[in-house]
Amino acid sequence: MRRPDANRYDPSPTHIRGLVDASGLSQRECARRIGVSERIMRYWISGESEIPYAAQYCLEALRGKTTV
């Protein structure tokens, strides 16, 4: 199991969109599973707001590359 490592932090909208796409889930379902609103998820994907590393790590877990 990979541990959180803030050196892997990449808040770019392209990276976040890639994590959501790789999860195979909708934006809505990703938001629900990590405990944020759909609006917040849209802000992260559009670049209007920067995703916290903890949320990025959760999206990585949904992608299946790590576990939470």
C-alpha cells in the first residue's frame, strides 16, 4: 500500500480530470465517495479552485492505484 506523499501533489485540472476518468466513475460519484459536493469537484476540474492533496490522494485511491 502506498502512503500519502505530498511530493506527488499535482493540482492541475488535467491531472485531476485524468484521475476521475481513470476511476471509471462519474464526477458526481467521485465527489460523493470522497465527501465533497459536485460543485467543488467541478471547481477542481475546471481549475477555479486548487484541490487539496488529501482529496487528490482519495481520487488516486478511487482510480485503484492505492488504498485509503
